[in-house]
Amino acid sequence: MNEKTPLIRIEGLRREFPMGRETVHALDGVDLTVAEGEFLGVTGPSGSGKSTLLYLLGGLDRPTAGHIWVRGRDLTALDENELAAYRRREVGFVFQSFYLVPTMTALQNVEFPMYFARIPPTRRRERALYLLERVGLADRRNHRPTELSGGEQQRVAIARALANDPIVILADEPTGNLDSRTGAEVIRLLGELNAEGRTIILVSHDPAMIAHTRRHIRMLDGRIVGEET
Ligand SMILES: Nc1ncnc2c1ncn2[C@@H]1O[C@H](COP(=O)(O)OP(=O)(O)OP(=O)(O)O)[C@@H](O)[C@H]1O
Ligand SMILES: [Mg+2]
């Protein structure tokens, strides 16, 4: 697939939450295409629908209306099992609060998604080690999350997100719990991964982080209201 074929195509996407007698329009008609190899930033004020968009893209939630095609496959047409497989194997998530398994070492955390993908143990270990090296943490492989700094934990989470060689990395405020210098390192790492060809969608309300992306969209009240390159 070349750069011009959209990796992701979104049309008329809506997500409504009924709340008593009112309805929250978390996404109110979003159209978007993302090319293979893009580093797309998503910005906008709190409550504008950024996380909702990412959850739908990652198969963590289903839209009220509209479609999301990933490599031509309509996510809304997948059944629960297919969507779970998509979520586990084809998407890499990075969240603000890391979500590492506290009882597992860095190495085990990176191996974890490969366990579900039924990768044989030897290959699992090799790839986890390779990925920890890639994020500069080979020497921390036996540390548990509490024995790592925030920036290190997020780098482990990024290595884990890469475990199953995902189609796209979805990062929701990945620097939200980090100081600005550590946050900038994490964003630099995402930039390097993008330079190696990885498609990344980064949600952030921090202009300094968004400045590292090549294109960014601005959201407001569940809609895309601007785009800059
Ligand atoms: N499960 C839910 N039930 C009801 N309303 C929800 C739910 N999830 C999100 N919303 C509402 O949808 C809107 C969009 O939420 P979303 O989390 O996508 O915003 P966001 O842009 O990620 O904000 P933030 O920058 O604070 O993370 C908000 O008004 C929110 O209150
Ligand atoms: Mg959010």
C-alpha cells in the first residue's frame, strides 16, 4: 500500500450517549482519512471527543452511526470476536496512565500481548527484548513498573504497543503524566517510530507535543473544526 491509499477512512462517525432525558453527542459527524505512515495529531479542548474518536478507531467502543474502514475493512461490520482480535493484534494503545501490569517486569509486560496472539515463548521473549532495546530500556527489563520512572514506564508501554506489529499506534495524552522534558523524549520516540514507517495518531492538548506531528486536526463539540499541516 502506498502513501496515497488511505489506511483509515472514517465517514459520518457519530457516538451518542443517552444521559437521562438528554443525549451527549460525543462525536457529531466526523469524516477523516489517515494515510499509511502518517503522524496525525488530534487536539481540542476537554470534552471535544478526542478520546471517543480514538476508542472507536481502536475497537474499544462502537459508533452510533457512521463507518470506520481500516485497510478497507469496515470495523462496524465486525462481530465481537473479530473486533476483539482487531483490538488485540492490530492496534497498539498508549494511554496517559501507562496501564502496565504492576506484578510483571518490563519484559513480561511487553511479552503480554504476544501471549494472547499465541506467539511461541522463545519468539515472544526475543521480540520483547528487541523492543525494549528499541525504546532504550534493555537494562531495565527486570524492573517492575514501580521500579521505573514515569518516562520509562511510558517507554515500556510503547514497546508493548508495538509487540504485535500493529497497523497503527493510538496514543491518548501519552505525556499527560510526565514533566515536559520527559514528555518531549516520549514524543521524540514516537517521531522516530513514525520515521521508520509506523502510522501514529497522537491525541494531545499540548501545542508543543502536537508540533511534532506532520498534520493535525482540531476538534470541538464532537466535530473536526480545523486542520493544519
Ligand atoms: N461513557 C460516556 N457516557 C456519557 N458521556 C460520555 C461518555 N464518554 C464520553 N462522554 C462525553 O462525551 C464527550 C467527549 O468525551 P471525550 O472523552 O471524547 O473528550 P476528550 O476530548 O477526550 O476530553 P479530554 O481532553 O478531557 O480527555 C464529553 O462531553 C464526555 O462527557
Ligand atoms: Mg480524552
